[in-house]
Amino acid sequence: MTVADLVQQSGWSPILLADDTREITGGYAGDLLSWVMGRGQYGDCWFTIMSNLNVIAVAQLLDVACVVFTEGVVPDAAVVNAARLHDINLIRTDEPTYAACVRLGGWMQ
Amino acid sequence: MEDLLHYHYDVDGGNFASAGEASVQVKRVLRQMGFPPDLIRRVSIAMYEGEINMVIHAKGGDADVYLSPEQIRVVLKDVGPGIKDVALAMQEGYSTAPDNIRSLGFGAGMGLPNMKRYSDEMTVESTVGVGTTITLVFNAF
Ligand SMILES: Nc1ncnc2c1ncn2[C@@H]1O[C@H](COP(=O)(O)OP(=O)(O)OP(=O)(O)O)[C@@H](O)[C@H]1O
Ligand SMILES: [Mg+2]
């Protein structure tokens, strides 16, 4: 599924869609950045409650398909601007991380 | 082996909220040069971990990247506090990161293990009170 498909299916709020044709090939949930660096994959949909600028660097280096901020987390303007600079798709939802992952898992079957 | 290109980056120690810029730039350079995506990924992730470590544990340092068609070498050098027990620091989960740094998502104790895992060769030279130099070698094939 693409990031555009995800936004449509989920009803989650897009914050920035830099390239919503990106294909989602997997998912990863985590907030400890070097854990994500070690385990995340290219093309993942990354669920996190971390919302500082370092998230953008990690998303960029891993080349994830999108970042989904869960549990009602809202990144500030500096984070969104950095994402724009690096073409990172950002989405947010009030859903808990677990629930969001379960839903993505269902669509990816 | 002769290095064809050398890139130098000053890694600013004051700004851990937006650290990682050198790695992001290196990723862009490698992409422009047409290195394979998997290699680029390994280099940029390992370098990012080293760059962040210099920022949070050593108040910054120097990052040098040497490129040749066969090999990419990343040298991260700081004059920070040094690492007392390198073998311990290399273990997954070991971290001395303070709470304010942990709240940004660092401190899992996975940085050095990631550098080891993603590079083909890793050397850590560290002396307490003098500083730390980490060399990462990546073979292009
Ligand atoms: N450049 C450095 N100078 C001094 N100490 C360092 C340096 N790099 C690493 N260390 C020490 O080694 C420990 C382990 O480093 P490592 O990168 O594995 O984990 P971390 O930085 O604490 O957390 P994480 O990388 O998961 O965010 C650090 O907590 C720190 O004590
Ligand atoms: Mg680290």
C-alpha cells in the first residue's frame, strides 16, 4: 500500500505529505532512536511518540516511507519544516501505538 | 589505497536537538555519486550513531569521510572524556546518557553496537581525559 492509501484507509491526519506515492513495505514501532536505527527498515511505516528534530534525521537516514505520530503527539513547526526539507511524510493520530500498528497490520495482509 | 575524495565536517557539540547533519549530508553525497543503496544506508546509519555520540558524550568533534571506489572510511574524532571500558561500552544496553538526553530518545545503549553491525571494520581508540577516535571501514563490494 502507498502512503496515500494509508491516509485514506486510516483516517489519520496527514501533517505533511512530501511524497505520498511511497510504498509501505513494513512497519516499526519504537521511540529509542538507536533502537529504531538498528531495527527499522527502508520503506517502513514508523510509529513513534518521539517528536523532536532527531526523528527527522533518523527517518531520513533509514528512508522510511512515513512517520506516524501516535497517542495524540503533535510535532512542532521546526520538525515539520525539517521534514519538508528532506521529503519525509508525516502523519498523526490520537490512536494508541498498539492499536495503530494492529490496523496497519490488517491492511498489509 | 589512494583516497579519491575527502570530506570534513565539524560536529557541533552544543546542539543535540538537531544533531546528525553531517551524516545526512554524507548520505546525499554518496547518493549523488551512485554508491549502492545498501552501502549508503550502512554508512549513514553508522556515521549518524558516531556523530550523535560525539555530540552527547563528548561536546562535539570532527568527522572525516574518505572515499575511494573500493572503500568508504569514516573517522570520528573527539577530545571528550574518553571511554574507560570500551568492551563494556560496546555491549548492547550499556549507556551513561543523562536523563535530559534520554528524553530525546537517546540512551538505549545501541549506538556503538549499531556501528559495529553496519560497518565491515570498526576500531575504537579511546583514552580517558584525552578523547576518542573511532574509525569505520565499509567495503564497496
Ligand atoms: N565519543 C564518546 N566519548 C565518550 N564516551 C562515549 C563516546 N561514545 C560512546 N561513549 C560511551 O559509550 C556508551 C555507549 O554508547 P552507545 O552509543 O552504544 O549508547 P548511548 O549513546 O548511550 O545510547 P544510544 O546510542 O542508544 O542512544 C555511552 O553511553 C558513553 O558512556
Ligand atoms: Mg549512542
